Amino acid sequence: MKIADDLPSALTALDRPNSYIGRSVPRPNLARLMQGRGQYVSDLALARMAHVAFARSPHAHARIKKIDAAAAKKTPGVIAVVTGPELAKVITPWVGVLSHLKGIKSAPQHAIAIDRACWQGEAVCAVVAKSRAEAEDAIDLLDIDYEELPVVTDAETALDAKTLVIHPELGDNLTFERKHEAGEVDKAFKEADAVVEATFVFGRHTGVTNEPRAIVAYWNEGEQRLTVYQGTQAPHMMQNLFAKHLSLAEHQVRVVTKDVGGSFGIKVHTYADEMATVALSKLLKRPVKFVADRLESFITDIHARDHRVKAKIGVKKDGTITAFEIDDLTGIGPYSVYPRTSGIEANQVVNLVGGPYKCPNYRALARVVFQNKNVMCQYRAVGHPIATAVTEGLVELAAAKIGIDPLEMRRKNLIPDDGYPCAGASGIKFEKLSHHAALEKLVKMMGYEKLRAEQAELRKKKIYRGLGFASFIEVTNPSAAFYGVGGAKISAQDGATLRLDAQGALIVHSGVTEQGQGTEAVLAQVAASAFGIAIERVRVVTGDTDNTPYGGGTWASRAAGIGGEAAWQAGKALRQNVLAVAASILQSEPKALDIRNGLVVDADTGRERITLDEVARVAYFRPDTLPPGFQAELVATRHYVPRAWPFAFTNGIQASYLEVDIDTGFVKLLRHWCVEDCGTVINPQLVDEQIRGGIVQGIGAALYEHCIYDERGQLLNGNMADYLVPMAGEMPDMEIGHVVSPTADSELGAKGAGEAGTAGAPAVVMNAINDALRPLGAKIITEMPATPGVVLKALGRV
Amino acid sequence: MSAHDISLTVNGEAVREAVEPRRTLVDFLREDLGLTGSHVGCEHGVCGACTVRVDGAVVRGCLVLAVQCDGARVETIEGVSDSGAIADLQNAFEKRNALQCGYCTPGMLLAAEELLAAGGTPGREKIREHISGNYCRCTGYEAIVDAIEAVVQARGGRK
């Protein structure tokens, strides 16, 4: 299948008549959501449904000496009070390790804590009642006797000999360590004309999905089946885990995911309270609902990005980068999160640092340690914002040190666009990237020279504006190399089943899921184009393990690239099946026919031969009129998994233009640009909006978001009034551009686009602030979030 | 906890219910009336997902108690959608893909309509300021601002 230009913007379309590929088709589910008629799990009510609330440890580390539930049990509406040991009879614990992360270790984690709570917020007792309010009333009456234990909160000292070991059976607090060395690092630093060192500190933050985590579990004792309605990104993964830990067969478990109020990686993990809800349903033989309230979300939704990276770059006078070196330390809470582990983020940092550049000399150390804080795990753009900020922070510091323009520095060092395929210094493999084309496009879009002139002019008036840049790479379309090889039952392949219904409409069932990014629109576009039907006659079904092909779901920017390709192949297959029926009716040859715009036509002339509803009518209701021995097959299923490359890397570059108020330390974002290459663009509007939303999430990390813990492991700002998120008033308009380098691993050629914005935005904002403050002789800011306090400190004003 | 009888109109329909004094308006709408279009995001008045109208004024459904609405006229996204009052705004949101997960959208639409209904031709900055009490994690806000701006232009300042 050849790729042809479809739009003047050089977005590609696959060469089919009436193709929807490369067009901004509106999403099919918007009207429902805009009318308040979505079906979020938090909206769901079932007959006899009970509500669970959890008593949570107020201490970061404490022995649970006694739980006296007598008063709670007498509270009106209470159905059951269940402790950890009681629930452990129904559900087994889990350990978050993967075999391909060598040496990673963790301790068994229970649905409800047994004997000991290891972070502030860990559930220690469940109360099930007729309403959530009544369950909370009863929790107030629980008498829980805690013995506070010493806490491990500082990652820097977590490995010291005198520090308490949180899980004594593991021997130490080291979860995972990775060392990597490539090229001749010491020699390269010696040969450098300048070496720049900096310590980058990233604030722990979290996803703050607008709809908190929500689950309704219903164990039907008569059917011996569990139905779980869950806001999740990976229904089949959860089906496997619910079955495994409740000692059921997978076919006894159905996971249903309709509308999800935001995910961003938060909803792709195993949460103890959700596992407990499922187990409680089994125990009580009735539907049980759990919806985290916002305060619970802050202390139980996974956190991310709490890294300290000591980093070093060597550079020659002409701007050539000679070496990168990093020492990354991250504290991930008391357990490695199941089943994806909490080692992946640091592992990604090692993989991605230096990624856009030719430099072959690279040394990395990453250590992941346990501590008594909420758990950390994979959140949108896992590891990318850290690696990009470290790499691009170093590149701009080095450029400033040797007095070279930061874009010239990149032109000199970025992997040349004709240099592919190739491998990065960390061992990652690139099929085809376009760093230089992206950079030149960005320069043109933003009017670089003019902005530099404006910046210089305004400095004379004591207005301090800065420009910051970041070239980046993004992991998308993961193969089995991500999780499958490590032993996790997380599908890398995905499937699509297409059916021609009895009126000639196309029904698509897919294993990938809709989290609001537009998966269902993309699947409809792809299926309609491959099959040859108007998109209005396509209906997409996702998020139901009983009714969709087995698949991985939505994470690591895989839905369009993997789920889309499966739908493309299934569309082609169903077209052939339908043409076989049509040919049989018309006494023609399938290859002489095609399906275009919902009609079977002569392939050569485009002349209409028969409608799809007529083909369906004959196949379903008058098969007796078809030739003997001919069986119509109006369903086709195809699967796809990337095989040629472990990941389809994408690339891009961002820029930020901002103004720093040097009296208050406030940063005003003026403009933001991103040029991104995600291969074939199936729906330009959806891609652009993914990037815009991702950028703003990255800006949150750069300027506002921070889970602030004290030394006792208490989260000090776990609510939406104190934890700042980006709101409309402070956000800039963002200009998005594209370069298109399709992957040859699939016919569609689409790579992922979901995380590019978040990957690059923190780096560019940090770099732009430093650029703004440079003439003032301020200290370099390498800390996120760059709050007004951080800025004023850098200026020496506080 | 003793219940109080309240009478009010919700989306033009007369409603009489017994509610606990602690019941918030948004929980009342969602759990007692099944109007789940108003969402619960933070339950402390920051995120705006629970935005509804009481006697024509936009309020946070999580900061108003149901008992306070005795005798009031309450409108939710379901009612405003069915009346067609914000059809142009909804069309603009669809055209611009100004929603992703859609969880903030009912509140965002009602907040935007409050600005539009005030008349005049607010610019982007004013639009951003007006919706800055409504949290959206998905879009980055630009598409929402674009959509509202398009309706500002189309309505031409009419109230």
C-alpha cells in the first residue's frame, strides 16, 4: 500500500478512494459527553450495590496493633467491616517485578494492609455500607491502635547502612539498579574543551485525573462470574490480574470500560483499594462500588517523576558534544507497583538521555529505592520529561558556556536525517527520525531571529524574556519487548473484528480503549477507509473483555499505531470477504470489484453494481440463492504487533517563549511551539490536541505541580486548593507542526503521539527561564517546579 | 440523620424529595435524581466539574447543599442540552474537539454560557479568565478557548 499526500500540509493518506486517513473527522462520542450522557464508572448504579470506604493509615510507617470495629459495625447502613487478614482469605498478594529488569525486587503487597502500613494513605480496613456516606460515618468510629515506626523518606540516605530497611527480608532498600556504559566516556570528557555539570531535581507529582479512580465489581454467585466496571486503560490486563489473585479462570472475569474521565497512565496499574473492592464483592456476593475521593486520590493514585539526576556533558569549542554522564536516584515508595513495576521510569531515563544526538560516549547509573511515601509508577511520558530536561538542559548550558547559539549546537549534534536506521548510545534503535527537518520547521514557524531581536530590545527596558528549546524522542508502539518478555501478561498485540451488519453498516470491535484521546474516531476512520464505507455507517465498540479481541489497551502511545493497524488489516480482509459474496451474486470476479463509499463498484470504472445492504440481505436472509458450497463470511478479525522494531521511536522539538517578573518570580508563558513526527497522521486535529494537552501537562510539572512531603512522610498539600494544576488563565496558545516519517513496520505507518507534548514541555520552560535570567547573572535553575520562590532564590533576592 | 423535605424544579420538572441535611446538591442530582451529567471532581470547590445553575446563577454543586435549594430553580447540563439553549456552543466544541475525556465538559459549557449570556464580545484573555475555575486535564484549554471565541463571534454580542 503506497503512501500518498492528501493535504497541502503534507499529512499523508493511504491511497484508497474516499480515504479518511489524514482528515480531521469529528469523534463519534462527543455529543453524548457534551450532553452529560456519558457512562463513567462513577455514574454507575446496580441493584443491591453497596459502597466501600477505607480507613487509611495516617502514619507513613506504623504497626497496626489492634482494630476495634465494634462501634463501627453497629452504625446504620453498615454491611461489613473487613480487615486485611480477613480479606487475604479471598485475594492473594502480588509482587511488582519483571524478569527483564535484572535484579528488581519488591515485597508482597496486600489488598488491605496486614500488620503494618508502609505509607500515609495505605488502606488498613474496609467498611462496606449502603451508601458511601454511611461507610465514612462508620470509619470515624473504628478504633485503630497504631504503633508508629521509624520512616525512610529521603532517597539520598535510603541506602545508608544506618537507615531502616523497610522490608527486612529484601536485605536493603534498593529496588532496582541499572548501569550502562557506551563508548570511551573518560577519554571523551578529557578531550572536551568544556565540561558542564548540574544536578537536576524533579518534583514528585501526580496525574490528577478529573474523574478519580472508580470501580464497580459484581460477583454473581449463580453464574460464578465476576463483572468489573472499571475506569482502566487495560481491560484485558486487569481481567488477568483479577482472575489470578481471586483464583478464578480468566473466562470467569469480564472487565467493562465505558467512558473514563482521564487516565494519563494513572489508570493502568493495580491499586490495592480496587483489588480490595473486587475481593469484597466476591466475599459479600453483591455489587460493591469504590470511587476515590480527591483526598484519597492524592495519597493513593500513583505519583511519578521524583528524581534527582547529577549530570555532566562534555563539549568542544565548535559545539561538538563529546560525552554524557548521569547519576539518577529515585524514591518510589514502599512497593514496586504491580504489574508494570516502578523500575521502568528510571530505566527509561537511562534509555533516553542523549537520545537525539550522535554522541556515542555515555555513562549512566540509575538507582531506585524504597521509602515510606505513596508509590510511584508510570505516568504519561514515563521517564521522558526527566531525560529530556536533563539532556536539553545540559545542551543549552553547554551552548551558553562556549558561546554558541543553542539551535546551532543542536544542528551540529543531532543525528542527521539521512543517518537512519541507527542506534543510540543507550542501545535504543531508531528506524527513521527527522530531528533536523523538525528543527528547521520550528525555526520558520516561530520566527526565531525576530524573537531574539525582540528579546534583546526588551532587555534594555528591563523586561526579561527567554527562549528555550528541546529536541526529544518518544517511545511509541511498544512490542513485546516492553512487558511481555519480562513475564507480565500485558498484551503487545491487539486485534480488531469487523462485521458487516444486516443493513450494510460496519461494526468494529477493538482491543484498544478510548480514554478521550479519540481512539474510537481513529478506528472508525481506518476501518471505513480500508473497507470503503462512509464513516457515518461505522460503529466502534471498545472496552469489554467479553466482546472485543484480546489486546493491550491504551498506554505507551499504542492505540492508533497498533490498534489502528489491526483495524486496517481487518478492513481489508472484510472487503475481500464481502467482494466474494458480491461476486457470487453478480457472477463476477472479486478482483474485478471494489467497495467505494458504501457501494460495490466495478474496480475499473467505478460503476455501481450492488449496495452493501443488498449484499448483507442476500448473505443473511437469502443464502439459499447463493451457489451451492459458497458460504458468506461477513466477519473478519485481524491482529497486529510490531515485530521489526522493539519500539517505534518518534521525534520532535519544542520551544517556549516566556517572560519572568524578576520582582515577584512569576513566569508568564507567552507562546509555545511543537513540531512533531509521529509518522502517518490519521486525524490531524486529534494529534494536535494530544500534543497541546500533553504540553500543558508538562507545563504543570515545570511550574506548578508538586507533592510536597515532610520528613515524616506526610503529604502536606494533598488537595486541589494546595496542589496547583494548570488552569486556563495561565496557559499559552500553542502552535503545532508536523514532519511525517511513517514507520515501515505497518501499512498504516502511524506511530504514537500521546506523550510528545509532556516529554518536551518541562525542558523548554526550564531552558527559557534560564535564558531569560542569564543576563542578570542568576544561578541556573535546574529544579522543578520553578515556583516564584525558586526563581527569586536563583536571582539572589530571597 | 433526619431527612428534610424539599420542593424545587430541576430542568423545568417539579421535584419533591426527602434529603439529609448533609447531602450536597451535586450528590442529590446524581444519586437521587439520576442526573449524572454533573460530575464530582474535587468536592471542595476547585475543579468546577459539578457546575450547575441555581435560579439562573452558576454555582458549584459540591458547595451548595440540597436543602438550600428548597424552592429553587435548578438547571443541569441535561436540561440545557435538551432545550437547545447551548446547541451552538456544543457544535463549536465538537467542531474544535474542545473536549477529550469529557468529564469537565458539562461544567465547562455552563461556565462558558455564563460568559456568553452576559453579552459583549470578550476576547481570548477574558475567556481564559472566565473559565479559569474549571479544570481540564486533557485539552490544554486552547481548543476550548477557540470554541468559545467562535461562538462569541457568531452571536455577535447578543445576550
